[in-house]
Amino acid sequence: MIQADFHRREFADGEELAHGLADWTAERLRVAIAAQGVALLIVSGGKSPARFFELLSDMELDWTRVAVTLADERRVPDDSPRSNARLAREKLLRNRAAAANFTPLADVRLPGDQELAAASARVAHLPLPADVVVLGMGDDGHTASWFPGADGLAEAMDLGARQLVAPIAAADAGEPRLTLTGRVILRARAIALEIEGEAKLATFAAALEPGPEEAMPIRAVLRRAADRLTVFSAKQT
């Protein structure tokens, strides 16, 4: 088993988890603003974050000093129901958090190479390193858009990746995607991993066992950033 020095917080269900994660995130953003004048929050898409986003959106802090971007994005229009940017705008960037400064990743109006260059330039202008990165995990052990078997996966997960943003294409990823690389995610000051349900807890337990990172990319976070990782888990969704 991986000897990872991460913190772990366990909750009865997904509702309690969402409250705990929102409080934890807001407090770290407040600390960052007090120390630096600004804070950078990186969030993920999927189904699990919706409750967390809604709670965080009404947390009391100076949202005008918070920059928000995405850990990854599908190459789909902003109004697509599969767009992470749409989810963030509808669930997070409202209430008090409407004052935050949001930087999307994808822009499908551009050709692929231009879209990647534009995304990389936008991320480079954010106040890195990130103060908080909130990640999810798939049943296959992927996180962000680091999918097992994806072309360019090793480079995308690399702490010293040449790029801040990488293109990802994998059989299980559906649409082509853009993802932040290990150069951004693994250098964050604090990382949260949200895990809900028995199936994902089983996947997480498997990820703690020895094995290649390419087979279960969440291992890259567990092995290279465990000292800054807090796992938020609940058996019930």
C-alpha cells in the first residue's frame, strides 16, 4: 500500500461532505486573500460538485479577489450540458461568488492548436500556484482529464510538464478535452479530493495499492502531492 501522508475527512453522506468541503475551501481562500491579496481556486466538473458549488457560492469572503478556473474541460460549446464551464456558471458563479473572476479553458470556436495556445496563455496569467484545487475521481481512477491509456498521459501528469494545459484524447473520455497538467495541479498549495459512494471508495482503496500511475492516474496526486492533499469521503452519495 502507498504510504501517503494525506489528510482524510469522513462524512455520513454527500450532503455533509458538501458542507465540510465548502467550509474548508472558503477558509483557505480567506487565508490566501489575507496573505497575498488574491486567491486562485481550481474546480472540477461532473455530478458530485453541484451541491458543493451551491454552498460555496454563498460563502462570505471577498470574491472580487478570487480567480476561478477549471481543472479540465470537454471541447464542447459553453451551452452544452456537458460543459464544465456551464456547470460552474450555473452552480458556483452566483450569489456572492458572482463577483469572482472566471477563466474558462475551452473555446471551440478556435482550431485545436489555437484553442490550446489560448487556454495556456489564459492560465499563465492566473495567480499561480493555485491556492485550492478541488478534484474528483472516476471509477477508473482518472482525475481531471488524466485518463488511463490517454495519449500524452505521462507528460500531462508530470510535475515538470512543459505546458500548463494539455490536450487529451482517450477512449473513455468521450469528447476530446483540455486538462491542466501536473505543473499546475500538483504544485497547488492545497488539494481536495471528493469521493462519494462505495464504488469510488473501492477505486480509491485500489489506487493506494502498488501499481503504475498510468493505470490509475489519481496515484500521481497521492504520490506527488500527498502532503497537501485532503480526501473528503462519504459512503452515501
